[in-house]
Amino acid sequence: MIESLGAAPWMTRSSTRGVIAALEAAGGPGCARFVGGCVRNAILKRPIDDIDIATTLTPSEVIRALVAAGLKAHPTGVEHGTVTAVAEGRPFEITTLRRDVETDGRRAVVAFTTDWAEDAQRRDFRLNALYADPNGRLYDPTAGGLADARAGRIVFVGDAETRIREDALRILRFFRFYAWYGRGEPDATALAACAALRELVRALSAERVSAELLKLLAAEDPRAALRLMAQAGVLALVLPEARGLERLEQLVAIETEQLFSEDALLRLAALLPDDPATAARLAERLRLSNAQRDRLAAALNPQPRLVSWMSPKETRQLVYRLGLQAFCDRATLGWAAGRPAAATQWRALLPTAQSFPVPRLPMTGEEVMAAGVPEGPLVGEVLREVEAWWIDNDFPNDKLALIERLKAVAQGMAY
């Protein structure tokens, strides 16, 4: 029986049809097939994010075909056979069939081919070596990819150690794909190969490591994959700052119970000690963005202290001082690290914080100087004194009261 995806909407869109038609105009029917994630996810009835296409055309032929059809063509990785087409604003990654000529564990030199089975043999896992023609007919050159996808097995194409030595990132990809698609016991051969060759990850670039780590942490439930990663000795290599999985395990349980969305960066924070300096060093080592660094550091700052029994007033005060994101991050991490008996208290803090419209101090430096304070550093000192009173009194929207407080502070200052 011939397996088929049928006429899936992503395949029949005019943009997709336009790209396929452009390629077939140059290479004839059968020169292009969908490959990888879009095929795998279609089989599993999961969302399709990116559409990748494999073709027997060379990159230069692909570019000419796209241009002739009036489509945009970007040579995003020509040395590896990849051209990105843009049709109706949608990107399509088109890669020429290829085989590895030389690899060093980080990058490969490839040669182009017209053999679909040869192309499949250089891919990482069998469930990623699946192809579908423009009509939806499925092709499984490894004879195991379709069964793996349906059973939740992550199995390397061919010899696991050979695939890893070609590109050490495949160690991290094994755990990432297990987190997203794996079910049941992991493939023993794959896991053993990852453990045996784990030292190879030291040579990977920080950007590649952080991208894989955050993708893994963004899975609906990454706990089993992270446990395997720790047992294989891989987690200690890529994240030596980790202080155990307990807080992360409980955080995922909270997210699942409360229907919170998956938050990869907060999950990363849950693995780390409560120390902003450690967070900053990790962010630099993994080449995280400044925004990611700052969020991690704020989430892992133990000062000022948050406790589950804070009053609504104390909650509002800390939201004002920390910012809503940092407060919610710290409260959620506190919940994950706390005693089960305190869960109700931690849970109550979040809606209180989220419903608080953080105000701005309704007073300016000009008003302080109008009260007789000379221009200079003293203006800021007076403003801070007034702000402290305003915060302590739960942010009163009373301009007259603020002015009276300003006068009292100004009179008490020695100019």
C-alpha cells in the first residue's frame, strides 16, 4: 500500500504550488519533494512551521528556475546546496540532494547528487529522512522513518557513532528530538553513542549549543529528555552551572497543571543557582542576547526577597521595584522550589501582580525645584524620598498629598 499525506493545506497553497511549479519547469516532474520536518509533522498531525524542499537541481539551476518564475531567490547556503525561495512572503528552503565528502564534527564538505537514497543516508534521524512528492505520496528511503515517527522513536540513520562524528551537534539534537517526539524508552544504541562521544560537544560553537538547548527546553515536557541528558553526562558538559533538575521538574509540572505556556528561558533559569553573576557568565558563554541575559539575571537575583505569604500591598511594591516580568519569574521559580503546602499562596501572587497597572511617580524634577530645592544632585535625592513615601503608602493618586510630602522633605533638607 502506498502511503500518502493527501492534499494537505500547506501543500496546496498557491505559494507552495508556485515554488514547486518553478522547480518542475526546470527539472521536470519528480525533481522536487518535501522533506524533513514538514513531512514528519504532517504525519504526526502537528503544526507545520517551515517547508523544506529537496531537489535534484543544482543551486544555480534552482536560482535560475525561481527567477524565471518571478520568485525571489536568496543564496543562503549555496556551498551546502541551499537556496531560500520567497513566494507570497513565505520562505521555502530548497536544498540540492547531497552526500558528505568530508566532515570534522562541526561542518561538512558536500557533493551534489541525484540519488534520493544517498541524500537520506546523510541525514541525522530516520524520522527526518522522510520525503513527500507534491501530491503527498510518501517516500521512506531508510525503511524505518515512518514507523519511527509513529512510534516516537529517535533512531540515527545508519551507524549512530558515524552520524555523530560527522556533526557533534547531533548529540544535542538527539535529546531535543526525544523531548519533542520521543515516547517510551529511548533507542539504546543512540543513547549509548551520545554518551560515548559526549566530549565532542566541547568543540561546538556557543550559538549552536544555546539554540539546541533552548529548543529542547521549549518542548511541551522536556523532563525525560533532560534526565537522559544528565545520565549520559551531556548536560554537565553543556550546562555545568546546572544545580540539579528538581526545580525544573516542578516548574514543568506547574506549567502543565496551570496551563501556562512553555517558557524555555524560565526553564533554563530553573536549572541554575539563584545568582545573577552566574546567570550573566552563562549568558556570555552561550552568546545569549542582552535581553535574555538581563531576564535570567533578574529572575535569579535573591534580593529583594520574595516569600509566598506577601500581602497584596507588598506584592504591588515589589512589582513596581522589580518590573512585572522579573516579579512573575521569581514568584514562579519560588513556587517551583517551595513546599507543596505553599502552592496556593504562590499561585495567588501572580494574578495580583498581573492585575496591577504599574504607575509612574506623578512628580517631576521641575516640581521639586519649584519647591525651592536647588538644581543638582539634591533634586534626585528629594525625588527618591518622596517616591519611597509614595510606594510605602501604596501609590496614592493624590497630587496634593504628594506636594505636601515634597514640602516636608524639602524643608527637612539642608541646602
